[in-house]
Amino acid sequence: MMVYVTRKEHFNAAHRLHNPNWSDEKNREVFGPCANLNFHGHNFELIVTVKGTPAPDTGFVIDLKVLGDLIKQRIIDKVDHKNLNIDVDFMAGKMASCEIFVMEIWKLLAPAIAEKAPNAQLHYIKLVETPKNFVEYYGE
């Protein structure tokens, strides 16, 4: 019996979409205002879904307090009110697109969840950048 448990967190962060191998003109052409030299910011939502079999002694797939603490310690504390291009160690040298960002978040959360909840595994992450734009990742 597979059960899916979800936790939502919020954070604020800035980033710039910029390919250093391209001219400023090409960056503006491809990324538009997201290539702004002085960065731009978002109020992000991070939605994390874990799947597993409820433990017989607690009835939990994962304790939601534990999941919240993991997300806060491994991700939110590192990215909230930060510049993804400059301040965030796990994004160093990477394109700060939401697609790359969500994949890097997965790399940090998946092993931490497996360690804390042996009956559970990370199933899905949704990263909401704006009310109109979001990315979803299943670790594939």
C-alpha cells in the first residue's frame, strides 16, 4: 500500500539567467528580463512529496515534522533571501534556471529522506516560481 505525503515550504531568492559563453545581446535575446545584470527575485513555493508504506508503530510514511525540518535545514536555510547565482553553494557554476535548481534540490533531499525514513522515498518536487510558472521533477 503506497501512500503519498506532501509538505509545502516558502522562500524568497534572487537569480539571473545568463550563459557566460554568450554575448550580453544573445543573453537578453534568449532570457529577456531574466538576464538582468542586477538579478531579479521570486517568492518561491517548494512542494515535496514522499511516498512509502506507513510504519506499523506510528502510521506515518514520514513524520511531517521531520520532513519539514529536513527541507528547512537542507534547502530553505541555504536559499532563503539569497542569490542563487552567488550565495548558494550547491548552485555554484550551474545555470540558475528552475529546472537545474529543482534537480539540485532533489540531490540533497532524496538521501536525507531515505536516511530518516527507511519506509519512504522522495517521489516528487514541485518548484513554483510565479503563479504562472513552475517545474516538476520526479528524479528521472
